[in-house]
Amino acid sequence: MTYTQIAIAMVVGVVAVDLLVLRTRLVTRRGFWVAYAIVLFFQLLTNGMLTWLRVFRYSDAVIVGNQPADDGPPPFFGEGRIAFQPFEDLLMGFSLCLLAMALWIYWGRRGVQPLPRSGPPIWRRSTGASATGATTTPSTHPGGSSDSQASP
């Protein structure tokens, strides 16, 4: 299989997982596309720079377009490239971001982490008599929680 075929299969598969399996329907939400635009900007910047510096190299047989000769960087736009990188990298990046976000929402709906855990560890929270017999008063943490509140 070529990188192009794998990238297209990943996009189709992850969109199907989003819509049909997890039912998060992220691709239908405006917020997802705004978040993805931010990710895309940084993907173009970092991956494009690494490809331009020839840290990443691709075989002509597996991508659309040609890998340039060793004497220069790939084209910025054209020959299947966008910001030096093959367009297949953009498809793979989209698939990875969509899958990560869809799983995050899916697990959040299932209560994997119902409450954020902040503040000192549970074993350091004291609300009664200490070892010396003195009573401690609960203190308030910046997040608004106090030592006397129990965490699940």
C-alpha cells in the first residue's frame, strides 16, 4: 500500500468511527473545525520546516509527486505538496486529531474522569485531629476547593 492509500483509508475510517461508532459527530461541529484550523497551522509550520530541512524524506513510489533531488528542498507548493510536505501528511494529521478528540469526548461522556483532580494529594489533606491532638482548619486552594472536601 502507498502512503496515499493509507492516508485516504485513515480519513474515511476515522470519520466513520466519529459518526457511526462513537457518535460524537465532531465533523459536524463548528468548534471542531476551529480547533482543527489551529492544529493545522502548527502542523504546516513544523512538518513543513522539517520536510524543507530534509529531516523527513519520502519515496516517489508511495506519495503523489516526486521527491526532489538531493541538491535542494522540495517545492513549497505543487507536485502534491503543501508547505513543502506531501498532502498525505495533512490527511494523516487530520485523522489523528479527529480520533484523539472523538475518543476524549466519548470517554468523558462515560465518566472516565468525572471531576478534575487538583490540589494536594488525598493523603496530605487533613481535616481532624492531627497526630499531636491539635485540630487543623481547612484551607482554601486557588481552585476553590478546600481540604475538607473529599475527592472520589
